Amino acid sequence: MFKLDERLQRDTFPVASLPLCELLLSNNAHYPWLILVPRREGITEIHQLDHADRDQLWRESHQVSVWMADHFQFDKLNVGALGNVVSQLHLHHVGRRKDDPAWPGPVWGHGATISYLPEQVEEIKSAFPWTTAFVG
Amino acid sequence: MFKLDERLQRDTFPVASLPLCELLLSNNAHYPWLILVPRREGITEIHQLDHADRDQLWRESHQVSVWMADHFQFDKLNVGALGNVVSQLHLHHVGRRKDDPAWPGPVWGHGATISYLPEQVEEIKSAFPWTTAFVG
């Protein structure tokens, strides 16, 4: 049975359950930062997913990316699966601005953090169009 | 016309021309580090590729990942498209070891670099099975 990693659970807010993945919002208001976690037990690498799951992961990643580019203001999208600290497979989507604290370096391992206010989380969750774009 | 970014060209060795991408070896012997660059002009984000190109990018990424896991020794594969410094779309595949200089942080922006010897580059290039797995 799939169980979300405890650190991912602690550091994020749930946004939506997509066909393959849980979509999470990283609790760091410095960056628009969404994370896809395939509901597959024991998977740590993208290439361990079977072909159908990989196709679906990239479909969901594309939809998240397009939505982020439409909804947030940023200069560059960073997409990556690292997993050096949390090994459960998870795919980051981080909107980067040239005036953000970590630019041009990566956000992972950078200390700057601002927690969201509850109403900010609700605004993002309610704006996410999962009911139309992501069914099926 | 597609032209490889000058910094990518300077910091890598060409390994193979795959159906969509140039496959490059990062000139840093600390990590097995391969980079896919789609031969598409003016593209900076994965989600700007059309559907067929995205499918092909992920197919090539999968084949590179599986080959790296088979050929090199590492504990975790980091896959990511950042582009904060070099905006031309390029997708990193970095094999990470728990005793590598940047672990558990990301390699991007980490200063440790060891240039390859020419014979090491040739060994990696000749081991890459592009003639069988990557045609078509």
C-alpha cells in the first residue's frame, strides 16, 4: 500500500489527487512549488515506473507545468526528481524568479523559507483546475 | 536552426546524437552526469515542446537512465531541467553517491570539479549503446 513519506507530508499541503499522483504544495511561499508523488509503493526512481505510469507522470507534469506558467509569475520553471534526502519518488516543479532568494542556484538545500498563511494555501488549492483538466 | 549553447558546448563532451536530443557528458568526473538537449530552437521549458517531442524526450531520458543505472555505480539518480544559468532546454541525469562531494545537496552550483582524462571520455562514449537502443 502506498503511504506518503512523513517528511513530504510535514513540509507540504495536499492540493489534489490526480490519476497517478498526489499533488502537493511545498510550504515555502518564496516560490510557487508543486510536487507530484506517484501513488506507487517502493519506487525511488522515475525509470522504475512501468511504461504506462511514466506516460501518466509526464502527462500530469505537463498539465501542472502549463497551469503554473499560466497562474504564477516566474522567469523559469525548474523540474526535477532528486530524492537524495527523501527517497520516495517525487517530482518538483518550482517557478523561479530572478529576484528569488536562491536564484540562480537550485532551491533544494537553500535555507530560505516562508510558511504560507492558511488563506494563501486555500487560494492556490481553489485555483487549481483539477476537476476539468485532470479527470481520467 | 538549432545551435548548441556555447556554455553547454564548453563544459561537456558529445556522446551521441539521438533521434531528438544531443547526448552530452558533463566534464566533471565527480559524478556520472549525462545531459539531453533537444535539437529544437528557442525552447527553454519542457512544456514548450510539442506532444511528440515530449514523448521522445522522455523515451530518450528513460533509455539514458536505465543505461546509467546499469553502467555506473550510484545510490540515486537526479533528473532535472533547471536552466537558470543556461536557458536552452537541457535535461540533466546525475548519478549520485553518498560519498560524492555535494551529497545530499544538488550538484548544480556546487563548486567541486575534476576534468576527465581523454581516455575516460572515450571509455564512456564507446560503452554507450546508442547504435542498438536508440535508433528510430
